[in-house]
Amino acid sequence: MAQDILSERIEGLVNDLRKVEVFSDLSHDQLAWFAETGEEIRLAPGEIFVRSGDPAVWLAVILEGETRFQRDDVPDAPVFTAAAGQITGYLPYSRLTQFGGSGRAVVPTRMLRLHKDHFPEMLQRIPAIGPRLVAIMADRIRETARIETQRDKLAALGKLSAGLAHELNNPAAAAQRAAASLREALETVRDASIRLARHALSVEQRESIIALEGKAARFTPALPSDPIEQSDREERIGGWLESHQVPDPWKIAPVLADMGVDTPKLESLAAHIGTNVLSDALVRIASILTISRLIDEIENSTKRISDLVHAIKEYSYMDRASMQEVDVHQGIESTLAILGHRLKSGVKVVRDYDKDLPLICAYGGELNQIWTNLIDNAIEAMQGHGELRLRTARDLDRVLVEIGDNGPGIPPEIQPHIFEPFFTTKGVGEGTGLGLDTVCRIARNHHGEIRVVSRPGDTRFQVFLPIVQPKAQLPAG
């Protein structure tokens, strides 16, 4: 009776396995061996069947239901789903030693799993299954790489977006503040002009006021003002204004001091226009100077925004053909503009550019991914404080772009692995290890190469790119 129950169970598993594409054309004996050797398990919804750190020893065939696998240490890690008819878990020839996350059932699930100790016998009894499982493993690696690459790109995009938002917000906020102050200054100069118009001014008096306005507006200090000297000048002007009963001297004094006006010029103006006109004249002059300064601030702020937009356009190579002649220096500078927020905390940029460097034939947007990854890595290596060194040179029929830093360096035992996919020295959840792999891949796609030279205080990534690409079509991506 027990034997009949066992046989019935095995036959049921054979029928279930035959519904799985990998097993569909196998013989009854082969499927029966797999069913007899494997272990059937049933899982309730939410039940965990593998945990992070568990040894990777089981191949699992999902007969019914659905499972999900996700890393526990990364909140936004991708979720890998396996449903009925799919094979998951440890596969032959895999170098996986332990699971890096948890697997759980989504709905009531039934699976048949086989321990890796039975793999040699499985491959001997079922020769056709080996290549099929290897193909599944290759597909899984490609899918994992695709998802992780996409995640890495999104993380990089998030960093760039946050930095750009910060960079754009500063000049935008400055322009907004200046515009609000400009409205107030226009009202002040209008009121002062009305009051001046009520005075019976002579031609000489009007010319004296206009002359001082013109000289002050054209004033440009040869060097930035010394704070102590500037403070003393403001104090002298403020005292002079008070002694001549000019209202709100604390508002007017800083403006006049910034524009190079001092007490001798004020004495000369008072002598020409008289004290009864002086107050309205100085309010008008200070307001006009304030308007001029605010217009400069708005121009500078909007120019900064325009420069950033231009840098973004250059960085992404919008509105251009994919394959083109690229100015390497322009790409590096656009990248620096995009990463400007990361340089402000204490990174000094040292440029050593070859002024005669020729244009090269390349995908400009992809090259900018190289500069972004290498510059960002250099800043992180220096922990935001140090010297970022950029050098370009011609190397026969190639150009050399060298991006270096004076950080702690890369340990010799790590250097041979830094360009391997998924290799990373960052903490858990901080990186996927695809940045330098992407750099290396893009360089190879451009028929170039990348090298690294590193010791404490001097790490240099050297990117060599051909000036002219081979006649064959350059592969995209």
C-alpha cells in the first residue's frame, strides 16, 4: 500500500515536471529519478524558504505558486520573481556560495528542490539538462546585470538631479530676491524724483546730481574692498549724513560706500545743490545705484542659470547626432559644471590641458558618463577635500585623458579587480560596483582602453581613446 502511494506521488511529480519547459522532452525514467531524488516542499503565503547568509545548495523547480527574492540590506533593491514552471536557486557551475537575500512565497507554493550533492549524478543521468541550466544561469546573470545597471544609472541620475536642483536654486533664489528689492527701489526713486521736481533746481544743480550718479554708477574698485576700510568708510558717510539731517542714513551709507562715494564728494555735492535739496538728492542717488546693483545681480544669476542649462545640454548632447566629433575638454568642463555642488566643500581642481588636443570621433553622451564616474569616484576617495587633477595629452593616434586625485590610493590587492562587474569597495547599499565596469565597457566600445596607477596621495585613471574610429560602425551602448 505504501509502495503504491509512493509510486502515485512520483507519477504526480513526473507529470508536474513535464509541464516545465526544461523537463518537457525528458524520458520518464529521467523525470522519475529527479522526482525520487528531490525533496518536495510546500510554502504558505509569506513563508521564508531561504535567508540571507544561508549556504547556496538547493536547485528549486517551482511547480505551483510564486516566490520573490530580495536583498535584506538594501531597501530599494530589485525584486526577483519566479513563478510556476521556472527554475531558481543554485544552479550547476555557479560560483554562488551563499544567498545575499531572502526568498519567500507570495501565494501558496509547491516546489521540488534538489541538493547540489546530486548534481554530478543528475548531469550524468540527464546530459541534456546541463546546457539548459547553464542557459538559465546566463539569462539570470544578464537580467541581474540589467536591473543593477538600471538601478545604478537611476542612483547616479538622482545624485545629478539633486546637485542640479541645488545649483539652479541658488541663482534662481538670488534673482527672485533681487527682483523683489528692485520693485522697492523703483518706488523709492520715483518718490525721491517727485520730491526733487518740486524744488526749483537750476541747471547747475541738476548737472551736479547727475554727475555724481554717473560717477558712482561707473565706479569699479580695482581690488575687493578691505572689510575694515569699507566699514570705516560707511561709518564716516553715516556720520556725515546724520550731521546734515539726511533721513535713514543707515540705508544710504552702505550703498554710497560700495560705489566709492566718500565725504569729500558729498561735501562738493552739498555745496553745489544746497542743504534743502541734499536729502532728496541723496535718496534718489542711492536708489538709482541700488537699482544698478540689483540689475547686475539679476544678470549674473540668470547667466548662471543659462550656463547650467547649456552645460546640461552639452553633457547630454541633446539635439545632436549620436556619432560626432567631440571636444573632450568641453565634455569634461560640462561634467564639472554638473558636479559643481560636490566640488564646493573643499576640492581644488587643477587643469593641465593640451591646448592643441584634436576633436575625436565618439558618442559624446557616453564619454561624459566616463568623466562623471571617474570624477565622482575621485571626490569620494578624497572624502570631498583634496586636489582633483585633470590632464589631457595626445598619444600618437589617440588622446589621453587622465583624472587623478591625492586621496589614500587603491590597495594593490584590489587594483586587479576594480573593473570587474559588481566589484565594489563601498559599504552595503552604497554602490553596485557597476561604475568602473561601465567606464571600461564604454572605453572598449570606442576602441580605447583604461588604466589605473595608484599609490597613497596619487591615484590616476588614464583613458586612451582613438582620434578616428575604425571604418566599421561603432556599436552603441
